[in-house]
Amino acid sequence: MSGVPAIVITLIFGAIAGFLASAITGGSGGLIRNIIVGLIGAIVGHFVLRYVGVSLNGPVLQALASAVVGGVIVILLGRFLGG
């Protein structure tokens, strides 16, 4: 993927992770919301999985799992804080 800018790949990856996190939690949202949830979730999930000592084979699988787990946490935390 040498011709595709990294930001495009990151946004697509964030959208997929955000969509999966929304599907797991029974939420809904558009493309922008999924991207935001996926990107924030990737940061949260990275620290959570590292803290509990989870390591998966392959960087893509690890990154996707981190983003989805973090996305679920972000959505649930948003629901809790939002009422």
C-alpha cells in the first residue's frame, strides 16, 4: 500500500473498528461517529490490553482488537456518563 497515505488507512481502520464496537454494544451511528469511536478506542484499547497483558499474533490483529475493545469501552463509558 505504498501509494495510499497513512491517514487514509488509519481512517478506514478506525471506521471498521468503530462499526464493530457499535455493533457489539447495540449502538448506531454514522461514518464520522464510527471513525471517532475507532480512533479514540484504539488509544484506550492499546493501554487496556497492555495493562492486562494481552498480546495477539500479528500487528493488524492486535491493532484491530485494541481498537474494538477500546471502542466498546468508549461507547459504554459515554452511555454511563451521558445518562
